[in-house]
Amino acid sequence: MKTRWPGLMMAAMLAGCQPPTTVDDAWVRLPAVPGRPAAAYAILSPGSSDDALIGITTPAAGRVELHESMNGHGGMAGMRPLQRLPLPRDRTAALKPGGAHAMLFDLTGDPRAGSTIPLTFRFDRQGDVTVTARLVGAGDPAPE
């Protein structure tokens, strides 16, 4: 009887070589009115495995919530909370204005346009990915 160890070992080694989920181009739009929430955006790439964004944290805010913008009744825009944002493998997803995004409540310190804050993206499979996000003023153009 032949053993299957070499095949199993190769499969295990290849499984460990999966590209990780990445977060790129993270930025935060500061609120126009002090005391109101800011909004965070980024490009998420899950690599070759399905994943899901399950939360974001930062020491620069009291709490962070995932939301999705939507058209409400009578053409009124609104938002609904998201518990998770599915990330199908080999596709990018964007946290962007008018779509899925994160709301940063109770900003701490003295956040100013041009400075940065850390954002930790929590993924179902990948775990945590911490990036530096640039702060953009309420009336300033979005980063390119």
C-alpha cells in the first residue's frame, strides 16, 4: 500500500503560500462639524481565498462602525449598519464614498488634515491588518 504523505505535505505547503488579504490606499474624511463622525475608506484585496471584513479599530476614535450607503424612500440617502463585508477571492472591494465605509465616532486628540492615524482592519480569515490612513479635510478632494 502506498502512503499519501508526499501529496498531503505538498497540499499543506501550498495552502500556507496563499497571498494574504491586503489593505491599500486607506484614508479618512474628517467631519465638517467638530464632534461629528469621520468616514474611512480603503481598497481591500482578499488574495486567492474568500474572506470578510468584520470590523475596524483605531486608537483615534471611541468606536468604529461599518456602514453601507443606500437610497432610501423618496430619494433620501441613508445608511445601514454592516456586520461584515464579504470579500470574494481574487477580487478587490472598495470602502468608498457612497458605498460601504467605516464611520469613526468620538475622534480623539486633535486630528488635522494632512496627518495620519492607524487603522486596524479585522478580517474573518486573515486576522488583523494595520495600516496608516491619511486624514483629509471635509472640503478637500479625495486622494488619488
